[in-house]
Amino acid sequence: MNKKQAFLSIALAAFLASCSDDSNSWNASEVCPESGRGTFIDERDGQVYKYTTIGN
């Protein structure tokens, strides 16, 4: 395996690892408390969107 193939293999492995669905490793309630989160309905399209307050 030459250097280019080795680099591409490592890059592909890193990409695939970053796309894994490990829902146990991140908890939104710890990062964004409920008090700063909510939803709203956009009157223009009727869709419900989630929001998070960052800072004050």
C-alpha cells in the first residue's frame, strides 16, 4: 500500500467513525437545559421548529 492509499484509508475510516449513530455519548439536556429550549410554529409555512437559547 502506498502513502496515498494509506491516507485515503485512514480518512475514510475517520469519516465513517464520525458518522456513527452513538446516541448514548451525547445528551442534549446536559448541554442545553430545558429552560433554554422550546419550539415555535412558523406562520409562513406552518412547520414546527425547535430552538435553543445560547448565552443570555
